[in-house]
Amino acid sequence: MANSNYLTRKKTLMGAKYEIEVPVSQYDAVVRVHAVPDMTLARIEDRVGYKLEDAIAALSSVELSEEDVVAIKENRATADTIQKAAKAISPQLTLFLGELCKAGIVPDPDCKCKGKGCDECDVGPLVETLHGSTVVLIGMAIIGASSTSWKDVEDFFSAQKEQSGAGSSA
């Protein structure tokens, strides 16, 4: 008799395929990201020489109010606000979050290649050309998706089943 609480490869793959949408106001677009497995994260940390804990500490050290964040997004931040934000965003942090973005961004499923990664939707070159704080925004969302609870993962897949089931009954 199988125990439903036993960890299986199917469960770990479901966790890695958990996705969230990230609105990117600078581009008036949405990016879908998925959770990054621990082994992928470890490879990124080793390659970049920067740890997840360092990234979280750097991002947490910035004391920005909600108004400051809105001002930065809308390109109307004061020099003082920009200075505060720049303290956390070192080249190492940007590189680390950029590598997370390359591992976690889901290619555009509406592309003619069906998200397989043609020149138009390949995420590597896309990440290399992002502007402003977009890499930080998307990278932080990937960290959040990667550390989400199993309950959220189950709810995500349950909602997908309900949506696909609703269309077939009509």
C-alpha cells in the first residue's frame, strides 16, 4: 500500500513546474517564471560565487518604503532613493539574479516555436538585454516561487485541472 505522503519524483517535478506570473511594468508585459530546483540553484551559486543567503541579505538591507518602490518603477525616484537602492544591487547580485532568471523564466508559449526557445523567445539573450531593475524584480519572484509551500503547488495544479475540466463539460 502506497503512502501518499512519501516523496516521489512526480512530486519534485510538480514543484519544479510550479509557475507564477510577474507583471513587468517597464515593458508593459507579463513574464511567467517557474521554481528553480535546489541543484540548479547550487550550480548557479557555484558558477557565480554568490549565495542565495547573500542575495536575500542584500535585498533585505535596503530600507525602501512602498512609495520609494513605486517611484523607482515609475522613473520618478529621487537621487536619495536611487542611492539607497543601489547599495543592495551590486554587480554580483545582478549577475546572480540574472542567472536565476535564465533558469526560471518560462519561454513565451505563444511563440511560433511553441516555447522551445527560438531566437525570438530564447530566455538567455532576453535576460541579457533587460533594463532597469527588471532582473532584480524577476529574480526575486523566482526566489519566491522556488521557496513556496507544497500547499501552493498543489493549489496551482488543482486550479489548472479545474480550468481544463470546465472547458470540456460545456
